[in-house]
Amino acid sequence: MRVIVENDYQSMSRKAALLLASQVNLKPNSVLGLATGSTPEGMYQELVEMYHRGEIDFSEVVTFNLDEYYKLPPENEESYHYYMQENFFKHVNLHPENTNIPRGMVEKVETECWYYEEKIRRAGGIDLQVLGIGSNGHIGFNEPGDRLNVTTKLVELTEETIESNSRFFDSLDKVPRKAISVGMATILKARRIILLASGKNKAEAIKKTINGYVDTRIPSSLLQTHPETTLIIDEEAASLL
Ligand code: GLP
């Protein structure tokens, strides 16, 4: 596991964007795994600026997002569909048919999960996976527990995550209690992984990700088993290392 410590949020975002741009410039038809949350917003902004400067072309790129809330319509401003449109997709030349996000509104959720995995497989697997991290060490929506999902599944969110994500919703009871998330093996099969973290409230999770045992109660600790994982974190997130 490689750890890059940047001074602040902005340089973390810039570094992440540069790594992603290198991936796409080296392999224009890259398959990217994408994350949401407040952490990667700066990276998306940097990428949009690079695109406008002609430094990166997304016309052949395929993307798969990590997760989506269950039963939250895509037009809802807190859905990850909406987030991706606003923060990234609508600003660059990705073909809409090349962007994939689990569909939280489906009736047959098991079929959706199976189909999502199949689509990743048919695309040739993920070349570069971008991750954020929850303060409890979750990645995607793989929450701490005695066991973790291997593939894409409908998951129950923990109280800690619901509480933490309530900052984006009008009230706590508006936060969906379930989500569709790709599983741990789906993440660990990516050829490269970059995990971004910023701020003091991520310091404990980052310490446990790097220094601890591999433990399903800290899902991010499983990244220790992956040969090509780079953590890009700011000084605050690195403060307990
Ligand atoms: C959500 C997402 C995760 C993300 C996490 C951290 O729960 N499902 O993919 O990493 O939040 O979010 P933030 O970056 O806003 O701290």
C-alpha cells in the first residue's frame, strides 16, 4: 500500500485528478470505478478543468459507480445519479451509455445486482477504482460487520453512516436506510485503486486502514491485500499515522 500525504484538500484533489488523467491518457478506453461523497468533488472539478484545457478525453472511457441509495429516484438531488451528473458527467465528453450507476428504483433488486456485476465483467473489469472512505472505514457502502459482501448487493446502512450522511438531507428520517453497493471482491478485482481522504474525522479510519489487521469491521483494511493501492490523503487525515 502506497501512501501519498498532500498538504491540503486541494492538492489531494489535484494529485488524484493527475493519476486518473494518466490512466486515461495511457489507455483511452479505460474502465473507471467512480465514487461519490464530498471528498472526490475537488477531483471531479480538477478533471473538468483538465478536460476544458484539452488535457484529457473521455470519449472512449467507461465508468461504473460504486453505489446508489435504494428507492431514491435519480432526479432526487441527493441521489448519486444526480451527484454524478452535476459534478462530472454533464461537464465532460463521456458518452451517457458508457456511464453506469446501480439503479435504486428497480423492482427486482437481485437481478439488478447480478446485471451490474455482469456489465463490469463484460467491460473487461475495472482499470482504476477511485474510493472515498466513511469515518467507520466503509468503502462504497460496504459497512463494518462480521461479514462482507463479495459482489454487488442490497445493503443496510449503519446508524453511523445514516447520521453522517444526514448532512445532505433535510432531516435524519429522509436518509434512505438501504443502498445498492458493489461488493468487496468487485473493488479488490480492480487493477489499481486510489483512496482519497481529507480531514481529521477520517484520521482514525485511515490509521486502521493502514496499520491494523485485516478486519471485516474495518472494510477499508482489506485494501492491504491489494497489490496496487495508493492512498492520497491530506495532512489532517494522516495526523494519526
Ligand atoms: C458515502 C459513500 C462512500 C463515501 C463516503 C464518505 O457513504 N457511499 O462511497 O466514501 O460516503 O463520504 P464523504 O467523502 O462525504 O466523507
